[in-house]
Amino acid sequence: MSLARFLFQRVLLTTPLLVVISLSGFLIINAIPGGPLAAYTENPEFRSEDLVKIALQLGLDQPIHVRYVRWLTTFVGGDWGYSYSTKQPVVVMIGERLKNTALLFALAYLTILAVSVPIGILAATKAYSATDYLITGAAFMALSVPTFWLGLLLIIVFSVALRIFPAGGMATIGAEFSLVDRLRHLILPLLTLSFVTSGAYARYVRSEMLEVLGQDYIRTARAKGLPARRVRWQAFRNAAIPFVTVAVMYIPELMTGTVVVETIFSWPGMGRLLWEAALRHDYPVLMGILVVGATATLFASLLADILYAWLDPRIRY
């Protein structure tokens, strides 16, 4: 099967799955106490007559299945609705925040891979040595630290006490664009988001490398006098196949972590938008973020399948 045909079939299978996810999310969100009108009932300027008119305008008098079909039809047509609180188009709000989250997420993921993979390989090649125990202990410590606690600790130390990095935001208010300024605002959220996951990845790489390094073909390669670097590379390619699954499945969890990190550091991204929309019962924004997140997760799974075939030539589409 060609790669194009494989991708086409996976996209076809992904479409009904997205519909099921969106339906489940729609039902859950509408079951939250308070309902869509909660964004208006907290405003004393709205009277009961006004709430009735708003309910009719939003179609809340219709059965929930009718409301879902109406939402799905307009969503597929490119109309994601309008925010209940800001009155802005949902697609515009998500587009403005998505690039900020993508920047933070991409840099965090690259940092995690750049740190965890070499450390995990080093720990496996020096198994049960002082270096291995030091790396394993540091990985356990990283896994034991809550993300929100680490973020607050970094703010207290580096922003309040030492005044090295800003405590929040994406750029200095009122200042012209500066790459150095952006990097200073990015360092603390990046460290917070990547610290815990780096420990998890390093432990998994070590575990898989130890299993592969104990195989007969690795001992044969060493006996034939192959360079140690080449042996480690071949071992890592085989160990990377299960690691790819774990790395991809961690993507939704890492994206969930952006909600905490963006809230702590006031980073204007999707995670903070999700938190604000949840507090305001802003249902159109919540549904838009749900679909975007589900789509990213499903395409990450597709990427894992493609990487399998690249790492192991025995795997075909």
C-alpha cells in the first residue's frame, strides 16, 4: 500500500471518530450545572425576560440532538460560532492563541527529546553504575514534582527573589518586539512544562535500551568489532519503536499540562483560553478547543504509524 493511500484511509477513519468525540464533548459540556446561560445569569444587568430572549436566540429551547446537529453543520461549514463573553468569532480567538501554544509546546517537546533521549541512552550504557543511579534518581525526582508547584517555585526564586526572569506574560508590556525579551519570558514556562516529562522519557528510554542491549544480535555485533557508536545507534533504533508509542501518547498529557503552565505564567495560549472559557461557561469556545485538541491527538497517532515504518523496515503501510 502506498503512503498516500494509507494516509487517505486513516483520514477517513479519523472523521467518524472526531464526530463521536465532538458529540461526547457536546453532551458533557451541556450537562455542566448552570448551562449556557450561566455566562449571563451572573450579570445583574440581565433580567429574566432578557434571559428568555437569549435562550431563544441560542436555540436552547430545542432538543439537545437538534442543537448538536445545528452546531456540527455550522462548524463543518467554517462557522465556529461566537464567544458568549467576548462576542468574538471562536475561530479568531483560537487562531490568536493557537500559535502561542504551538510555540511553547514545540519548544518544550524538542527540549524533552533533546534531554531525555541522550540521558536515557547514557544511563543504559552505564547500567548500575554511579552515573546510572544519579540519572535514575534525578528522573524519579522529576516525576515526583507537581507541575504547578514547580512553576510557583521558579517564579519565587527567579522572578521575585533574584529578578532574573519575568513572572508572567509573553512580552514586556509597551516594549517593542525583541527576541531576547521573548526568550526571557519563555524560559520559565519552558522549564516547567518539560521538567516532569523529561524524567518520564529518560526512564523509558533506559528501560528499552537495557532490554535491546541484552539481545544476542547486539552481543554478536560487539564481538565482530563494530564501533560502539554504531552498536548504540542500532540498539536505539530498535528501542525507539515502543518509545515512539509512549512519546506520542504523552502528547495529550503534555497539552493538558499547558493549561496549568499557561495559567501560572499568564501565557496567552490555548490552555489559558480553555481555563477562562470554562470559568465563564463559554460553550462555543470550549467546543472549538475540544475539536482542535482531539484533531491534534489523532494526527499525532498517525505520525506514530509513519515513524514505525521508518524505524523498522519490516513494517509496511
